[in-house]
Amino acid sequence: MIEEARKHKCPEPKFTVNGFFTATFWPFMEIVQKVTPLVTPQVTPQVIAVLKAARTVRSREELQRTVGLKDRQHFRKMYIDSLLSVVQDN
């Protein structure tokens, strides 16, 4: 897992054991640069906030609250779907 993270230029995963084995992975921050040109510059801090918040397992509602957006459909379309499409392309 560590070798794969390095291969894809991602930060090394974090491993925890507390009754369960958990591996947490972080994306290569170039993803932010690929996503942000698709949206207006004022959204960039919100995209970064979503990516940072997503470093730990969170629900859609928690992520949406992190950036202070109330419209569920807009958040899914403009943030979650956009981020997932970039991740899937890599």
C-alpha cells in the first residue's frame, strides 16, 4: 500500500488498529489543480476544504456542512461528482 501511494505521488497512508485495521489514503494534491479550473476561483477554498475534510471518513452531510453549503443537489453535482470524476480518471 505504501509503495502504491508513492508510485502515484500520494502521501503515505495512515494505518490504525483499534479492534479493526484501518488504512486511510489521501489523494495527490494535483487533483485539486485539475478540479479547480472547472469551477470559479472563489470555490477553490471550498474544494480544498472538502478534500481536507474527506481525509477522514465523513458523510455527505458532514462534508457539506464543512463548506457551509445547504443545497444537497448542488453540493453533490458541483463537488462530489466533480471530485469523483477526477479520481476515476487517474
